[in-house]
Amino acid sequence: MLTAPPGCRNDVESAGAPLVCGSRAGRNVLLVGDSVALTWGPAVREAFSPDRGWGLQVVGYASCPLYAGTTALGPVGDFSEECAQRQRQLMKLIEAEAPDVLVLSASEGYLSSVPTEAKQQKEEWFRSTKAVLAQLSHVPHVILLSNPPRTEFPSDCATRWNGPSACLASVSLQYQHKAEAEQSASREFENVTFVDARSWFCGARGCPLYVDGIIQRTDNTHLTAAASESLGTTLRSAIELAAPDLRGALR
């Protein structure tokens, strides 16, 4: 059973070893990222079932994912430097834990914070992603999992007057550029598999806030536990398709 924040989500301004939740087993998966990445925890736990001998550990920092150039894509000043320090700590933790599978994810919001043209934002994310993946060649399997595309805020659309049809959002340009950059970077490393979650949340009409009666977000970005857990089988199938050498270990 995963503990609630702050057990998984750490504060960038808090020094010291990061808190890690979950437990190890015969085979281990480690989920690392920002607060958006950590909401994938229930899905990852379902995909890598304890019944198949998998243990899951989760660790991350709010607004500070494990991407080498993230400090150029987010807040500046003290937070930027502290985030860089935490990223270095996470790299050491990954090396010490030696997971069989490492799952990475991050919010799309960092791209919109870059005061440059969209093309440059995409190129910067590609460079950042490639830089961090190059440091993870020692990990047998790295799953680069895209973030859930943003939706409407529940408080904005779930009113007395609106129905589910009012709670549709379009896939942002930032999401598209981020996913394309991550996919391109992942192709350069044999141990990395990119999984694009866009089709799990969005259709031709947009990205709904409700799917099969389940509310998908706590805000416009973070998955609810129910939404995340419901996607465990979908995530497992996507990993099996993209990384056939993991198929036997997942079933």
C-alpha cells in the first residue's frame, strides 16, 4: 500500500535524503518524477503486479522532475538550484536501488514556462530528456511515460448547470511537443521505451474529465487514484507491446 504525500512527494526546499514509499521484492520497479508522475503510482502498481513478484517504490519532488535541463524550463533563483541538487540526489538513489525497471514521467507545464518559441521549447525538452536518459544506461529497462493530457478543472465545469459534455479539453501544443521530444529521445537508447498515454484519455472530440463514470483529475493535471488504478491493465498492455522482452515478467 502506497503512503500518501509527503511520503512519496518531497519538498524541493527540504534538504536531506528523500522519502521513498513502497517496498522492494524479487523484482523491483521504481517510479520517479514530479507530482504528476507520482499520480501514476496506482497504475504502475497494477501493471507490475505483486503477484508476479514485483515490488514498487515511488519517490519524487513537487515541480521538479528528473530531467537534466528542467532547471532551464521552470522557476529560476533558489528553487532552480535546489531542484538541480535534488535531481542529483535522485540519480544517486536510482544507482543505489538498482531497479529492474525505472518509470519516469513529468508534467507538460514546464514547456510553457520557457520564454521562447514553441519549436525551441520542444528542442530544449528533447535535449533535457536525452541528457538524463544518457545517465541511465545502467538501468535494464526505462519506461518513459507521458503525462496525462490536461483537462478542465473539475470546479470550473462540474457545476449545477453543466453536464459532462462541458468538461472537454483539447490536447495542448505543449503536450504534443513534449511527447514528440520524449519519443525522439527514447529512440536513441536501447534500454528506453516510450509510452504515449494520449489515447487513453482523449478522443476525436477532446479529453473528457469523466470516463466510464470515473472523474479523471483532482485538478486539471493530476490523476485521481481511481483513474490511475483503472489504467493498470492498459499500461501493462502498452509496455508489453512496446517492450516485448518484459512481457513474460508482467504476465
